[in-house]
Amino acid sequence: MPDHPSQPAPDPIVGIDLGTTNSLVAVANWPGPSAPRILPDSRGRAMLPSIVRFDAAGRPVELGHEARQNAVAHPLSTISSVKRLMGRSLADAAADLPYLSFQIVEGPQNTARIALPIDGGQTKVVSPQEVSAIILGRLKDQAGAALGVEVRKAVVTVPAYFDDAQRQATRDAGRLAGLDVVRIVNEPTAAALAYGLGLRQAAGAASKPSVVVVYDLGGGTFDVSILKISPAEGVDSKSTVSDFFQVLSTAGDTHLGGDDFDHALVALFTREINTRFGPTTFPPETVQALRQLAESVKVRLSSAESATIRLDMGEGASYDRTITRAELDTLIAPFVERTIESCARALRDAKRAIADAPIDAVILVGGATRTPLVRSRVKAFFGVEPYTALNPDEVVALGAAVQASILFDSQRPGSESRATRSLLLDVVPLSLGIETVGGAMAKLVVRNSTVPARATEMFSTSVDNQTGIKIHVLQGEREMAADCRSLGRFELSGIPPMPAGIPKLRVEFAVDASGILTVRAAEERSGKRLEAQIVPNHGLTPDEVDRIERESFAHAREDMTRHRVVDLVVNARLDLTWITRQLDRLGPDLPADIRAGVETHVADLRTMVDRAAADWRSVNPDELHRLKDALDTSSVRVHEIAIARSLREDQRP
């Protein structure tokens, strides 16, 4: 019996790994006790490629697998690796520009935006948050279909080294997708949650604390976190927690990942093509094709010692090349060594020396950790065989689902009597502070502080009779404001004129469990106060988010109709391909009257599909659905005859 039958059951909370290359959604303990599990799409596919293609009107028309398949044909309007642009400026993205087939431009507040070509030779500018929201929206719908209920809440993971701007951008993307992002969790921490107690048992330390390393190398970002996983007795004598996860330190690079391996291969191909065929300017289609070629080479070399490629250069010429694993290792070694440098920094911050206190286990997370060089260097550095019991592509989403289930349990009726299975203490990845006189950075919350975190400092004025105090909020580890990242500026005004040094300004920073910063300032003599949740310089303003939300509501019915037409066209094309193939295969075995009826329905449906592909507004989705059903019904006898023929062929000696 439920604890409180009169109260409605709370909404499920899913865990989402919004990845650079692929994204996933998972759930745990819903509707009843269960292990975390990935929620696949209608075709059983766990991973959704983080790729979106837009049409000539600037509307999303393909997402995921379909967008990836058609990326070479539509290079300027197919957006991939958008996570590397989230919360970043155009200058931040400069290193990626040569490897992108689509155009990046500078938007408001110095943000990196995407310029899409549209009808009439114009461009439509969209933010990375809007593209990410499309991906999150598909995962939201995918989860709803798998669970049979509408999904409104999610825990979303981000790289541990995402700064406040990037975390805010992720939260904005969730809001645009219609999701309440109840918690943002660092990816390495989520991975540790997924392994949980099983990891401590594997490390031979189920009853005592274990120190584990999570090495997370994804498509576009790298993080390493040092965690202490303990039995809960040391947390609170009254606690019902069975696992206590404490992040001791984190380090990383939000611009380092498997994409950089691909870029190194593309640079190699480009240099050799220019040497062999003369200086060549590649059109966007070739840039996209080179990226896909490089990715396939990287994947093949994870299990093979060599990979052969061929690129048609036109006019009978071709670029042929066999790449060895040793060559790839040489190309990517600098990137791998950068990850090892971050590992060393994380160990120093955690005050761990491997010689004195060996690491109990190392978890590998992210598809790029399948690269043999990565695994060998990690093993050599930490002196521990990496632990890879879970799929490195799925472990972050599974961990997000674990955290989601903890939050879900806490909101259920009677939750005060339930045992919460894990307690998670994460950390601030980069120091937070304000600019002081002379352009220095005064740190209030230092890096690797446990969240939630709160810090207060007292300041005063340096000029007589100031009536306003400007507060410049910063993030970073440098000592000068100019060398740190600006998160925002605001002013506490209306202060009575006083001599310099007399005003008493109290500044408080509060970082919530998702790593989002709120700043409060008060001049204690006058009572003037100000509170603001920081909107980073490289994020969307609240007005922009409101506008995008309004537009999504205004176009909701149109977008739903378009989505339905697109899905019907995809499924109808699959049906048409199969039926046409069977008609050709069966030949005279198919009675003429059945063939004639099916061919009529094929022609009618193909005409409608072609019209829809040219302009989705030109078709009625109900009529398209009716024609598809008519073909399905008329082709039943084709299926039966095809099966009977296959059985006869199987029985032949």
C-alpha cells in the first residue's frame, strides 16, 4: 500500500547525459525499485547523436542518427559538437572554427552563435542553447514514451570543469526544452554514483573508505575527479545514507576531448593532400566528410593496428592512405599528456601522493577512453588497471539517474521514513570572487570547496563620497581580474556620501548544489541591499530565454504537426523500400491482382511522401497516415507470400 494514497505520485525525474557526441537518458527506481537503466528510442537505440539539421527556413528537420547520415549533404545546416560552444565567446571557439562545416558568428554579450543559411540568401542566428534544447527535447519525449508518462524534471550532467556561464547555459537549454533541471551534476561524480558500492567492493574496501579516480574523456571535454567513497557512519550518526560520496578535488579542460583526436587526423589529411595535389580549399561538404572519415579511423584503430582510407579528389585522382595505430598515438600524445597533467593537479589539490597512499580504483568514462594510448597512460600514471565494468558511453547517464532517484525519493510522501541510499558532496571547479581596487581578484569561494557553499567578506570604498559601488563578479584562478573570466557586473547604488573606508560593504556568495552562483551585497550603515543570480556575460539574458520560450509556445502546434509529418515520412520511406524490394523479389509468384493493388498504394504514398519532403505544409498528416495504413493493409498478402517463399527456400536440400 502507498504511504499516502490521497496524495498524487510525484513526477518521475530522469537523468540526462547531454554529450558532445552522443546524448542519453536514463531512469532508476521508477515506478518501483529498480536498477538504473537507459531509456532507448522506439527502435531500441540507447544513444542519440548530438546532431541537429535545419531546413532552408531555419527549422530543425532531422535529429540524431538521421542528421548524422545526411551531414555531408547538408554541411552548412547540420550542427554537431554544440556542447563545445555552450556558454562560450567567439574567441573561445576560435580553435574549432577550421574544423566546423557550419558558420560561427558573434552574438549579443560576445556569445558564440550559429549562423544558418536560409531562403533568400539570408542567415538565421541561433544560440547553442537552442540547439541543445532540441536534443534535450527529443530525450524528454523519448523518456516519456518509454515510461508512459510525461517527463517534466531531469538531472542533467555537465563536465566538472564547466564554469558558471556554461552551467547557466545548460540550465537555459533545459528550460527551453520544457524541462525543470532540478540538479546539475558533474559528469565524473555521476559516473562514481553509477558504480557506487560495487566499485568499493571491487576495490576490496567495502567496509572502509576508498579513494577513486574518475577519468572522463568525452567528445569535447575532459575531467578528472578524486572521490572518497565511504560507509555513511562518518557522516551523521542519525543518517540513513549507505554510501557517502565526497569529491576531494577536480581538474580538467572544457575544450579537450575526442574531437581533438579527430581534428589532428583531419590536419594530417589536409597537409598531405595539399602536398600531393597542391594548395586546396575544401568546400563545407568536404570538411564534414573529412571529420567523419577521421572519426571512423579513430574508432577502427581502437581495435585494429591499421586503417585504410580513400578520398576521391575528382578527375580520377584519389587520396589513399593507411594509418597505423602508432601514427595515431604520435598525433594524439600531446592531448593525452594534457589530461595526465590535469590528473597530477587533481592529486595535488586532493593532497594525495600515489607513492604514499595508492589509489583504490580508476574509472574510465567517455567514448574516447577506448583509445589504447589513453588506457595505457592512465594505467601507467596511477599504477592501477582501469576499472571498465560499465559501458563508458552510458555510465554518466546511469549515474545521473541514480542522483535523480535520490531526489525523487526525497519528494515522495513519507520520504522522511525512507532510507536515502547515497549522499553526494560535490565541489566548485573554479574559484569565485570579485574585482577589487587596482584590478585584483579577491576570492570568496575557492576551487574544490564542497557545494552547497557560502562565503562572506567585508569591503569598503577607496574614494570619498561614493554613492554607488560597482561589483564585478569573476571566476578563475589568476590573481588579476583581467586574467579571470567575467561572470557579470552590477551596482549597489543609493549609498549616502561618506569618507573613503567608512562604508561597510558585506558581499556574500552562495553556490547551490548545481554549482549556480547567487551574489548578495549590503552596505550595513545605510541598509542598502542587492541580490542577484549571476547571468554570465556569455550566457543568455533572461529576456532572451523568455523570448525563445514565447516563440516555442507560439509555434507549438505548428512544430508538433511538422514533427508528426517528419516521423511519418521517415517510417513511410522504410515501408516503401521494403515493399518495393519484395515486389521485385517475388516477381511472378505474386498474383497480378495483389500486385496491382499494392503498386497503386505504393504510388499514392510515394507521391504524398515526395510532396511532404518538398514542403511539409503541403500535406495533411492525417491523410499521410491513412495512405501509410492503406499500404500496410494491402501488403499483408505480400508479407505472407514472401515468408512462405523463404520457408520453401530454406527446406531445399
